[in-house]
Amino acid sequence: MFFASKKVSKGVSLSKSILLLIFSINVPFTLRYAPLGHPGRTDFGFFDNFYIRSKNSVAYSQGIPLKKQFGQHFLRDIRIVHNMIFAVEIKPTTSIFEIGCGDGFLTKYILATPAARLKIFEIDPDWDERISMFLDNFLDVDLHAQLEEYKPWTVLANLPYQVTFPILHRFQEHRHLIKEGVVMIQEEVAQKIVQKRGRGYGYPALFFQHYFEWKLLDKVPPTSFHPAPKVFSRLIYFKPHAQITPIPDEEKFWKFIKHCFKQPRRTLKNNLAHTHYAAEKINPETLVLRAQEMGMEDFLKIWELIR
């Protein structure tokens, strides 16, 4: 009787008004009306005019609680999804894999492309019954067994912040399986990857730039996610280099680089002091430089002297 005389908002039907009240009473989240273009729109069938707002500091999506230990911040901005997809080449022969699909917001748009196939790696078992996927931790799965058959693969993913670098290292280890990709990562991390010199330039920049081409795309505000993170994010495009300069004793070289950047504001001489490296073989003019002032070619020349 009460609902017969009013609506929640302009354009919201009577049935949806009743539904809004039911959900507000019985479950720990509410559905709020969201106009077209609102970043919180779920865009899932019957609920496409609503977005989800959590209560009691617990965020939900489609009735499933989101888990902080998995770094779940689900994308809700259609424009960002479109930009991710348009940044890569997708043909009827393209193979795509996604990491952490969650409630499938990005997944459904990938499925709308002409791609030949999509593989999904998801660690949260609560989503397994809703979307066909590999219920695996991407950091543990045998990628060679999973991806070798239809290589090379295109990567499209909104990466959990706390495991961004471990995932990127897996990309590096299996770069022969990857054609290109666009991932969502924390803005600060993206800047560290693309730096060429100076403040913020360090081991991650040197390492990942050696193996991949990188390009910054959209800067993404917290309001584009549910629940909203406390920091800005960034879409970043990457593609394995066709040719890579070989590094003698590659694994040992990267350990050496970590020593060089141990204290970024200190000179190379100070950072290598009390290590087993023969710093006396290095040109004195080089030793007074900071690692942040040096490029890959500089470090390779030093490595040839001391390895």
C-alpha cells in the first residue's frame, strides 16, 4: 500500500522499489539507484539500475562477501573496461586469459569480443559456481601446461595490489607464452615500472623494462571500484620485447642489481661496501654515482668487470 504512492527515484519501477526495501532489511548491504554512467552500476540484468553499498564495513557483490585477503576491489567503470579491450588486438584467433575475474564484470565484455578462447584464474571459490574457471592461484599453477597449447596469449586483468609484483614476475618467467596485455595496477607501482632515471627509479624499472615494452594508459580513480580502494590505479599496457640483450649469469646479475639499489640515495660505492663484489675493479668515477643515475648498459658493463 505504501509503495503504491511513491518511487525510490525517477525512472525506478514499483517492483524495484519493493525489492530495494527487501534487500535493505534482510542482507548486510543495500541496493541504491544508479543513473546511466554511474561507476557503481552493476550492469547485471535485472539489477542494472542499481549499485551495491555495503554495511558494517563488509562489502558484497551479488550476495557474496568480498575478501580483503584477496585484495578484491571489483571494477565498475564500463569506460575503463572498454579502454582495456581496445588497447590490445583481438581477432578470431586470439587467446585471452584473465586473473581474478571476481563477479565477471570485465569477463562478460571479453566474451563479447571475437576472441577464440578465454581462460580465467580465480582464487576465491565463492565465484566458482557462477563462472566457469580454473579455481587456481595464478602464482602456483603450471602455466606451461595451461597456456602452451594456444600460445601466444593476451592478458586482460585487474590485478590484486598485494601480489602485483609476484604476478608480473610470472609474466616475465613465461613471456614466451604472452603476446601482449593490459592490466590494472596501483598507480604508484605503475610509475615505478616506467621510470627511466631519478626518484622512483629502481630494480623494478630496470628488471621489467629489460623484458617488456610498457605504456601508461588511463589513470583510474577509486570511485571506479567496489569497494573503493584508498589509492588511484592505472591501466598499463605491456608487450614482450622481440629481442633481448643476453645477460651472463642472469640470475646473479639481478641479485647484484638489488644490491646497487639497496639505498637509492647512496652511491654505488656505499651500496656495494661489505658485499662480496669486487668494487675495486669498477671505475672510480662510476662508483661515486647513484644507481638511480645509471641505465641498463652501465650496469652490464660493470657486471662484465666483476662477475
